[in-house]
Amino acid sequence: MLVGAPDTGKSTFAHRLLEAAAAAGVSAAYVDADVDQTTCGPPACVGLHWVHRPQDLSDLGRADALEFVGSIRPERVVLEQVVATAKLADLARTRAELVVIDTTGAISGVVGQTLKYHKMELCRPDAVVGLQRGGELEPLVGMLRRFFSATVELRAADPDVRPTSPEDRRARRAAAFAAAFAAPLERWRVRPTVFAPTLPAGLDLARLDRVLVGLMDGRGRCLGLGVLEHDDGLLRVLTNSGEEMRGLRLGSLTMDPATWEVHPVRLSEVMFGLD
Ligand SMILES: Nc1ncnc2c1ncn2[C@@H]1O[C@H](COP(=O)(O)OP(=O)(O)OP(=O)(O)O)[C@@H](O)[C@H]1O
Ligand SMILES: [Mg+2]
């Protein structure tokens, strides 16, 4: 498991590990638990990509398995993010000798530390590599070493790593969402009974307009993303992966389908007008 603040070279390090594994004939899996600046699968999701041969590295962006989280920030979705990562780490273990888990740059504060604590607890890595500038990972690593038996190795982030500006991050995220909504897109009519969490009785469906959803197949598999549209009392989902959908998981983001930009929302506010 790789941990580190934004722009410390986690994803590059992950890529090198996978290259080395593939070159050595070690079957590997990449679990991309970064839900913002994702490498594998769309943002707001955790993705898994099998790397059994060197050529599998050429399409690392395509997720072989996907879990919906519904947010690009860990605040308020620590549970969803930990469960998603743990499920894919478990799946990865079934068919890979080396599992590389890339994580979000949240390393501090209650949210970052709680997230990492529970990821450790459920993903059970043998080794953690922390990439840091100065001593920024010391508090987190101190905690991980106290509570878990995994080897934790700290490395200095390469000074050549280029920081990504907030504008570039937004543009990369929007491009990744655009790719997840690549043509052919379809609009499917959806009934108000297909959601998790369940909609409260009498909810004005217009409140769900533009909410990002995860399409689920009814057997625990995430098929892809969709965005809800409300028009004239009817609710539809815009998606390119609707064929086998049985249920929709509500995310904590709204999406503008013209730009693929997202904005955070609180589901409890959308559904109940509550904070
Ligand atoms: N050792 C290195 N030397 C030079 N450049 C590097 C090195 N490692 C990474 N980079 C470059 O720095 C940038 C950020 O690296 P990377 O995406 O691996 O970081 P990250 O920690 O995964 O960032 P994020 O928090 O956005 O996920 C990339 O453009 C990458 O090519
Ligand atoms: Mg990264």
C-alpha cells in the first residue's frame, strides 16, 4: 500500500512496481483507491486492473473491476471508500501474487488518519511505502506502526516530482469523467424505487437532477457511472453502461453533463433538507 500527500509520486511508484512485477513474471493487480486523480477507472470509484503480462500495463486506465464511492473527497465517505478498497484488495488477492494499492493524498487530520487506519485494518497489506516531503508522514506512520504489524518504509519524495495545479487537477478529473461518459450514451427511465439509499416518501424528484450515481447489477457489481436527469416529473439516467443495471447508488456529487465538472452535495440535504 502506497501512502503520501498529493504529488509525492505514489502513482509513478505504483507503475514502476507493476512494471517490475510484470517483467519478473509475477502476476500483479493494481488497486487504485484514489477517487480524485485516478489512474484506473473513473473518479469517484475505486478500480482494479490485472497485470499478468507486461502488455497489461498499456491500458491501466481501464478498470477490470470497479467499486462506486460517489465522492472525490474522503470526507463523509470514509466507510464507502474503505469498503470499496477492501473489496477490490480481496478480489486482487485471489488472482495476484503482488497487489499494489494506490491511495488518495489524504494523510492527515481525523479524516485522513481514520481512512488510512481502516484501510490498513481491512486491506491487511504486508508492506506500506510512505512517500513524504520533510516529516509530513511521521504522525500517520507512527500510528500505523503502533497499531499494525505491516512493515512501514518511509522514503523522501523525489524533488523532481512536479506539483499539479488545482486547475490541472480539475481538468484531469473532468477529462476522466468525460471518458467514463464516452459515447454511445443512452437515457434510461428510472423508477424511484431503484435507489440505495432508498428515497424518502414524497421526495420531490427534481432534487435528484444531476446527481451522480453508480450503476449496480444486483449481484454487488458496479457497471459504471450515470448522471440523473429530471424533466417534467420524470427521472432518467444518462449512461453508457445501463444494459444490466438493477439498482442505482446515489453519490455525493452533482455533475454538469456539458462540462463533466462535479460539485459536492450532501445526500442527507438532497433527500431530507438536513445537514
Ligand atoms: N521520481 C520522479 N522523478 C521525476 N518526476 C516524477 C517522479 N515521480 C513522479 N514524477 C512526476 O510527478 C508528477 C506527479 O507524480 P504522481 O502522479 O506519481 O504523484 P501522486 O503522488 O500519485 O500524485 P496524486 O496525489 O495527484 O495522485 C507526475 O507528472 C509524474 O510524472
Ligand atoms: Mg496518484
